[in-house]
Amino acid sequence: MELKITATAGTLESSDIQIILEPSDGGIEIELESTVKAQFGEQIEKVIKGTLRSMDVRDAKVTANDKGAIDPVIISRMQTAIYRSAQNTNYKWV
């Protein structure tokens, strides 16, 4: 899926994650800030990359500000940001 515009999803509330997704030309770049980065940073990045891969996004800059979100929340925020960025209204939730 091709990203067209910068899009956001999520909040900065506890147990949530804010995703800012931007089109890019150079593969996948992830900037992660998290209150639990030392414990779960690798898992959060794995979930972000997996969601991008499952939705066939190959080029993106992801800025994630995590406040302790669990994996299903991260996935749903990523899916929402991807659909918004691609300006796609043909939703196929994976």
C-alpha cells in the first residue's frame, strides 16, 4: 500500500500509543519513544514492522510515542494510520 500523506492515530494517554506515519523513499524508519522501551522496545518495533508488512507498506517513516500500549492496541493504531495515510477507505482489517 502506498502512503500519500502524513497521518496520525492514537493518543498520549496511559496504555495507548500515538503513531505519526509519513511517506518515505528509503524503506522503513522507526523512531520510538516509550515509557517501557527498556523492557518492551524490541517487541513494539516488531509489532510495528509486522503490521506494515501485513499491509504491504514498504516505505514509511514511523514516529511512535508509546505509553504502555499492548500489542492489539499498537496494531489497531498502525492500521488506522496506514489507511489514513494511504487515503484508502476500502477497509480490510487484518
